[in-house]
Amino acid sequence: MRRYPPRPVPEPLDTNAVPVVLIGMALWLAAGLVLVFLRAALGHAHHGWWLWTCVAGLIIGIVLLGYEWHRRWRRAVAARSTDDTTAA
């Protein structure tokens, strides 16, 4: 078995997931609005949980937005603190 030298660990990418989360939330909202109008038919077919799936998707999107904004804030604070220490 060959032993290769360890590879350097790459730096994590700084991504912006806010647009992705907002698009996902918009899709859940659109699906939920369609299902609100079809609520009676869904109830007769025992698929009322579909509407609650859309609600859960929106709630998860709100949590992810908060997480992403907090993550970006933490990274900005960390970048400012390292800039302050290197400037002195």
C-alpha cells in the first residue's frame, strides 16, 4: 500500500446562501398558497399534511436565514478583530 504525503487542508469557501434560502422559501410559499385553495380536496384525499409540509419548509427557511446572517456577522467580527491586531 502506497503512503502519500498529507495534502494541505483548503480554506473554507465564503458563500452567500441567503439567495438560495430565499428562493426555496418562495417556492414553499407558492406551493402552500396553491394548497390552501385545494384544502378541501386534500382533506378528502387524506393529504392535508401536504400543507403542513409547506409550513415546515417556510419555518426551516426562516431558521436558515437567521443562521446565515449570524454566521456572516461572526465572520465579519472575526475579520475586524484580526485586522485590528495586525494593524497595531
